[in-house]
Amino acid sequence: MKPNLTTKMIYGSLVIVPLGVLIVIIAQMVNVLDIIAKTIGVDSMFGAGLAVVLALILLFVVCYLIGSLVHTRIGLWSFSKFENNVLSQLPGYRIIRNIISGFTGEQVESYKPALIKTGSAGISVIGFVMEENDNETLTVFMPNVPAIAVGNLQIVARDRVVYLQSTPMEALNCLGEWGVGSNKLIGTIR
């Protein structure tokens, strides 16, 4: 099934919006640092380059401080409330959050990598178990390669799915590399 216009627009916005916000933040930081550079008399080409470097350093420091704050008791509580009431309402937020959690090494309950047996004899695909259903079925996402953000969502019988002993990031890396590393990923599963 080919993605329609709406699907392409949604996936495009999931990439462009955070990138655009980051660019606006960096541009505003550069403007502020440029004003400071002119005030102290360092408004040459070197000063402009220094402003960009300082803006990036400042952005990393702010991200680190916010990340540290979120890991305090009060920060965890307030971020949890903000996430539940605001962020979770944004389309695609949970997917992005779980992918980022994979980078940080956090254990993610959903998106478990699995080998899904398709209707054809002897053919399996690498996918992710999104949810275990109450009726002996699983909801699985089978990404397209190498565009892993797009794929098929299917409900399959539990006995057609074999969980892989790997992290979601390892599975995503294998799929993003067109299957390179699949031997390590699937191991000795038959």
C-alpha cells in the first residue's frame, strides 16, 4: 500500500517541525549573542562565527540543564503531568519518545523487535510489537526499508510472532541499513 498525501504530510511535518524549531532557537541565540558582541566591540567576522559557536554551546547547556531538572523528583512529576496532558496529545509523540528512549538505553515496553511470519511459507519480516491484545493477537508494525518511519500495521496471531533478543535501536539500525547485520539480529532463531 502506497502512502497517501496526508500520510506523507504528517511524516514530513514530524521531521520538519522539530528541525524548524531548533533552527529558530539557534537563530534567536545568535541574534542575542551578536548584540552582545557588538556591545563589547567584537562585531567582526570572527565575532559572528564565535556567536554561532556560543549559541550551539548555550543550546547544549540548556538541554543538559533541562534534562537534569527533569530527572529530579519535582521535575519528574511536573514533566509527567506535562507529558500526559500536552505532549501525548500530539500525533507521533509516543513514537518519537520511544525512539529517543532507545538512544538513551532506557527500557521501552512497546516496540519490541520481532520476527513476524507472513502468509507465505518460509517468509518472515522484521517488525515491532506495538501492543499485545487480549484475544491472542498482537498489533505489529512492519516498516518499509529503508524508510523505517513508514510501513504496515497489522494484527497477527500470537503464534506467528517470535520476539528477538535485541533492542529496538539494533533492529532499526538493521532495517535502515537494508538488512545488514540481520544475522546478528535474528541469531539462531528458526
